[in-house]
Amino acid sequence: MITADDIKAYIDTAGADFSDIDFDSAIQIAYRRFRDLTGAENIDETDPTVKKALILFAITELAGQVNLYWRGRENAEIIRTRDVAQEIERLLKIKSKPAMRFVPL
């Protein structure tokens, strides 16, 4: 199972800004999204690719609260959740058109 520390290590910054409750919620959603997307009932958490995909799912949930995967442009910051979604698809060897879209639950 991925942990809050896994996610904190991955994003390096802003980890301290989130509570464990925020991380736990993002982790639960990450597992649900993984299962929904892949149809897998059992998740091989020892597979580094699966673990990274789960972390990216969780990060996507937290992205609205931190400038994650962003690019700045003249006083504007754009969170590129589509890039995160495409990385998840690449890791899981899933091709969808367009890239999957995340909708707040």
C-alpha cells in the first residue's frame, strides 16, 4: 500500500501542508480510480510501475491545492493534470482518447 510518506517523497514540496487525513483520502481515491480504470480486483503493490501510478493518482487528487505539474505564464499558473493523467496511462500501458479526465468526486 502506498503511504503518505511515499507521496511526500514524490512531490518533495508541499507535503508538510497536507494533513494525514488529506493523504488518506487521496490514497483511497487513488486505489478506487486504479481499480475502476484497470478492472483489477487485486493490485500488485510490489510492482514499481503500479506503485508510481497509484502515487500519481493520489497526487492528482491533491494537485488542486498545490502547484504541481504546473507551468507559469505571465501571472498565470496552470496545473497540468492532463500531463499527470497521460503519465499514468503510459505507466499502465493504457491508451485512451482523449486522455482520461478527472472529475472531483
